[in-house]
Amino acid sequence: MNTKVTWVGLILLVLIGAVIAMAFYFPKTESYRGTLYDPPLSAPEIELTQGDGSRYRLSKNRGDIVLLFFGYTSCPDVCPTTLSDLKRVMEELGANAERVQVIFVTVDPERDTPQKLQEYVSIFNPSFIGLSGSMQELEKVWGNYGVYREEAQFPNSATGYLVNHSARLYVIDQDGNLRLSYSFGTPIDDIVHDLKMLFK
Amino acid sequence: MSRVHKFVFFAVFALVLVACSTGGSGEFQVNDVWARPGLVGGNAAVFFVINNPGPDDMLLSVSSEIASAVEMHMTIMQDDNMQMVPQVNVPVPIGETIFEPGGLHVMLIGLKNDLKPGDTFTVTLNFEKAGDRLLNVTVREP
């Protein structure tokens, strides 16, 4: 009886030891904190006008990580909050920030010229690019990225109209794939964590 | 002290404690006042924290010389979509009312000057009971 108990105890000990050893030997795989596109989707091309009047193509940024956000310069809250977060993300990335391009596409082409957009995003970081275009060009981009955008009229407000819009931040990886997205207010640390994983 | 007296004494003491812990304490204050940078002709937002020791109040209007128009707005997030809704007035119950990014904010429409980090300007809040409060706003780094 006693021998049997001893054997069972020994086997249990060996099993527990093996589990602990495996946990140390095979480190836990890290996972992304944003919403992962699995499998990644090929990011639709974006071709719009930038502040100096030249044309921007998303495919030109192949090899870099692109952080893509849709907003407008008259938006005083969610858009500057996101741009401010992205400024801090770039600071946290240090030298790796050179391999990241922030793109801000307008949802309000009537008021946002490419020049005005560029001036606005440069307040946050001169490397950020603001893009606008014709309604037809923009509708194609909004549609390709599933961006909701609707003008809301407020006759009693001096704003004239406000634009309700999607507030997600998209990450396009070095291979041109739509890889991750984040909801508004995602902690900066989570975004930095995921970008560092993409750099590996 | 009779039993009834003791009961009344402790009941009053307990009520005072409850009043002190649930109601705001001190005087009516507006703190942590700041704004983001903005460009002339554009918009910006002002954020702050109101501490109201009581009674319940109401923010009726806002004004400033820094912009063509000044309004109270609320950002509402619904299924990842952002919408801003102008507010006619904002209830200010006892305790803290926070104007913060992604929520309530004072919207400056049509800035008369660029707002750069370190710049200061004033905004007046008009409360139903607390009256006018002049805020010194500092523009923070973006």
C-alpha cells in the first residue's frame, strides 16, 4: 500500500515539475492588444492630395508602418485627442518613429483643403501627413476602409454643421497589410506595445 | 443623558458625517482649466473640472473673446463612431462635473488668433446659482 502511494506521489511530482519546466522553457507567446485582422487584409490603395499639392500614394510607404486615422480640422475633441496620442506614440518609439508614417484623411473636404490639413496635423508632429481630395476620391477611400461619415446639421450652432465619423485608428504593416485597429481612447502603451511587436 | 438624547445625538452626528462625505466640500471651484492648440479660423476645446459643494446648479452659457462663437458640446461615442452634440445647458450637480476629452467640452468656434502652447486667454462660465466665473485658460502642449 505504502509503496503504491509513494509511486503515485513521485509520478505527480515529476508531472508538476515537467509543467513548470515547460512554462519556463517555452515562453508565453505575446499577443497583440489591438483588434487583429487575422489573416491580414491587403490595405486598399489611398491616392489623395497632400499639403504641397503633390499626390500621395499609400503604396509609397511600403516598408514602413502606417497609422491611419479619419477626421477633420474643425473637430475640437476626438481628432486632436487621437493626434495628440499619436504624437506621444511617436515619442515613445524613439528612433523607430522614422519607420512609422501617420496619415490623417479628412471626412470634411468642403472645409479641409490639403494645405489646411497639413498645417493642422503639423501642430502635433511635422512628420504627420494630412490628406484631402475630391468627394469622389474620398468616398472611394472611406468606402474601402468602412468609414462611417455623416454631416449633422445644427441650425442653432455656430459650427453650421458637424461631421459624425468613425474614430478607429488603423495600422497598416510593412507589407501593406491592414493588420490592426484600435478604438478611440486605447492606451498609448497598448499601441506602442503592438508597434514594437511589428518591428520584430 | 437619557437614551432618547443619546439616540438623537448620534443620529445628528451620523447625518453630519454623511453630509460631509457625500456633498462636495469647500467652496464652488473650477480647476484644471486647459485648452489644446488651434489655428486662427479653426476650432479648439476647453476642459476643466467643476467642484460644486451644493446646491445643485446649472451651467447656462459660456463666452470668450478668443473665438467668434463659444458653445457647450458633448462628444458621444457609439459603436466606434463619434458624434458631437451641442448642449443648451449642462447640469452641475453636487460634487464633480468634468469637462474632458471624449466628453463634455467648451467649444471655441472660429479662433481669432492661433493658440500655441503656453498662451493664455479667458473664458466666462455663467451658472444659474454660482453666477459668472472667469477662467484663466492655459494652452497645453498638444
